Amino acid sequence: MRKRFIRWLNDMKIRNKLIFFYVIVVMIPVLIVGFIVIQYFRQDALEKATEQTENNVQRMKTQIENQINVPINVSNQLVLDRDMERVATTIYPEDNPIELVNAYRGYTDFTDYARTYNEIESIQLYVQNPTLLDNLEFMNATSEIRETAWYKEAVDPKVRAIVWSYINDPVHYTNFPSLNSSKQLSLVRHIVFPNSNSSGVLVIRVNTDYLNSLLSQEPFDTMVADKDGYIVAAKERSTIGRTLSEMGFEVSVGDAEQERTFERQIGGIDYQISINTLIPDSSKNGLTIVSAFSSESIVYDANRIGLIGAALIVFILLMALLAVYFNSRLISSRLHKLNRNLNQLAEGNLETVSRIDGYDEIGQLSEQFNYMVTSIKELMKQVYETSEANNRLEVMQREIKLKMLASQINPHFLFNALESIRMRAHIQGEKDIARIVRLLGKLIRRNLEIGHRHTSLKSELDLVKSYLEIQKFRHGDRLHYELAAESDTLEVLLPPLVIQPLIENAIVHGLENKEEEGTVSLHAVRIGEEVLIDVIDNGAGMTPERLRQVEESIREKDEKEESRIGLRNVHQRLIMTYGEECGLHISSELGKGTQIYFKIPAGRDE
């Protein structure tokens, strides 16, 4: 059975074999695993959505509790406010309202609390004092006010606690008692004034705009209702002022703190309704938080995730199947083409060339095939060219050895000859000639010993001094020079032979064309972390046009000038070592002289 299966596979074409194994090994297992994973993620999405909804309800309950705790705390402070008691219980003369106006003006606690806390809209105190004038803070408790349900509940001796009511604004209630749009959630509290044996009712109106802004951020419909079922705040503000029963939420609101979640069909849609009753401290009643979210919306999201996942898996599998099919056809066609080329080569056609695109294994076989065919024809030619190249290489090696030998002999011969001349001049009393010959030998030896390593400024100045002494021997009193380097610059490292070409340029182009005496000066000073080096001569100078030509020439990169030690060489070496900002800078004026300067980092080692 096993042998028959293997033979069946071997007889199958490569294209069909790839597709068969793809379906068996990849497609079927992926579909099975994908279905299991989708179901898992769907269930996980349902659980997370429910958990998130419960967390949002608890978070909203905490936020609402934090907001209504502010008016509770304010009311606790006002209960002990004797200034408020004095203003509310004083009998003011009716013929002189100035005393009442001054009392109102002097008491600003209500306004201050409303400005300090965003959670408070306004504060009113209702008292039975006919001498008071209503100013939207101290209100006279008229018979109409005393007949309202919230007032009666507040002064009921059985209550003795804070009452949360959905009541009218005092201005709207007085002028437009039929309007419900002016109602707001308010803290109502009975306050006893012990000094005057009277009492009043404190009303703190909650800023429901602040509360509505919190609810608007919720992802599901959330409403806050009072004890009578009136919606005092909601995510959808058009529902404010309506009752829960009008909205289709037939739920009972009680005073006992409770948390329960149940399903209910509203308008033909299944809803998950969460009821949370919040009873603040020192309160007789509280608020009911109703959170409603459609079960279909959560299931829809989970189903959408499942459908997207299934569609994505099917799409990927189909694209992979197309890729396998296309790749199998491509491989088969290229193998057939390579097979035809091999048959032509087997028939003796050495001009056969395999033209198969790509750099994969088949492409590499094609390249190797072409290489095998061409290598036979090119073998003799390669052998001949290799022999010629070896002969040329041997000749070049001999020439290099001869030049190296000459470079070793010539400097020694030159130094020995200069030393003999110096000793002969010294014996004959020509001390100046002997000194110049010694300096010349020293200068040549230093030039030959210079490599790619950096040198100190002190060593470079020693070489420059030797060069200047030789030039002074030539020109006599026509040449004067000055080397001024501060002590803290002598040990700074710099590339070799960057100063001597500048001195040479000053003498050759600046002073030799001048009949009177000339001076070359070198200064090296340290400025912060940089060393500034300049060479100044009082020679012929240059016109602005000539100066521009010189500046352009030193910045040109000409490969033929790479071995030349001149201004261009020095400039290129400086910028390659330190950067563009450290190149040569030239200033000159015709008839007055030339200055060349550059700067290098003081702390830059080799």
C-alpha cells in the first residue's frame, strides 16, 4: 500500500503534486483551526463586551456620586453658616430697603460656591420672612411654594434628611409654572436656625450640563432618574424631563440601593437593562441610573468579527492556492525548457544557450549550464591571457624591486655627499655654507621620513625653520621671518607638511617678485578648543580676480594633482581630516601682501 502510494505520487506531475499537498496539509487544517479560533474569539468578544458594559456602569455611578457629593458637602457647611442665618432671619424695615440691600451685598457665599464648583448651578434659601425681597438667592417661602411636594417633604419632621428632587427654577416657576424645561435636579434640605427659633429650606441646583457631558461620553444609552422616575440627565438630551415609563422602560425605582440587570423587549428590540440605585450619604432618597444597550449590537460586533475572520481566512487560502498554482506552472514550464536545452547539448550543439529568467535553483542551473558550454570554448583563450598577464606581472615586479633598491641607495648617497660637502666647507672656514648644507640635509631627511602619521606643531615648525634658514641664505637681508606660536599650541597634532607649503608659497609667489625687503610671519594661537594658524607676507599680493582664481583652483579635485604638495594638496588634506570648516582661507590685496590661515581642533588626536 505504501509503495503504491509513493509510486502514485512519483507519477504525479509537479503542479498537481504541489496543489494536492497544499489542500491536505494547509487548507483543510487551517479551515478547521480557523473555525475553532473564530468561535473562541466570538465568545470572548461577548464576554468582554458584557464585562466592559458593567465596568462602564460602575464607573459612571462613581462619577455621578462624586458630583452630587459636592452639593452635599456645601449644604453641610451652610447648615452651620451663622451669617446666612443672620441675613435670612433679620426683620428689615420696609420703609428703608438700604439695610436689606447691604445685607445681600455683604453675603456672597452662595455666589462663591456656585463659581467655585462646576457641579453647582445655583443656591437658594427659602424662608418665611415677609421683609425679604427675592434676589434669586434668598427667597420668600410663599404659600404657593409651601404647597409644593418637595417643600413639604423637606420640612416633614419624619424626614430629617436630604431630599433629591426634580424641581423648577425659581424664576421660571414664578413666571411660567407650566414649563417643564426649566426643571433641574436639586438638593433640598431643611435647615433650622437655633438663634431665631425658625427654619428654612435650602435648595442647591445641580449643574446637569456637567452631568450630561459625562453621560455623552458613554458608548451606550444611559439615563439618570429621580425617585419619581423623571429623567434628570441622559446621553440623549431630548429625553430629559420625560419619565422612564414614557421611554418604554417599565422599571420600578425605589429608595433601596440595588443593582440588577435584566432583559426586556422595547419596540421589538431586545435590550439589556442595568438598574443601579445610588443613595448618597444623609439622603432620604437617591437617584436611579438606567443603562440600556441592545443585545443585538453586542452580538453584531461579535458576529462581525467572526465573519471578518472567516472571510479573511478564506481569502488568504484562495490567494495561497492561486499562488501555488501559478508557481507550479512556472516551475514546470522552466524545467521543460531546461530539459530541451539539455537534449540539444546531448546532440552535440555547443552553441546552445539557456535563457531562463530568475535567480532561484532553476535559474542557477540555467546559469551553470551556460557556464559549462561557454567554458569549453573559452578555455584556450583564458589560458593564453593568463600566461600573458603573468609575464607582465613579473616584469612589473622586477621594475618595482629596482625602484625600491634605488630609493634605498639614492637617499644614502645624497646624505653622504651633503655631509662630505658640509665637512669640507667647515674645514675651510665656510661656516655659513656648512650650516646651510646641514639644514638642507635635515630638510631632505625629514621629507623622506614623513609618512601618514600626524606630527606635532613643534616638529612642523622645526622643519619650517630649516626651510626658512635655507631661503634666507639665498636671499640674504631681503628676507625676514617670524615664527610665533603660543606654548599651549606646540603639542597639538596635525597632518605633516601642511605649513611648509604655505611658507614656500609666500616666498616664491609673494617675495621673490618684490625688489625691496620682505617679511614672512607665522602665528599660532589657541582659541577655546581650536588652534588658529596663519601665514602672512608683505609681498606682491593679488588682484581680486586672481584671488578668486586661486581660491577656485585649490577647491578643484583633479586626480592628476593628488601627489603634488601645494595649496590644493594642503586644502584637500585638511578638509578630509577635519571637515569643510577647517580648509584654507586666503585674503590678499595687490601691493600689500597675502594672508593664508586655517584652524584645527586642539584636542583632536591622531
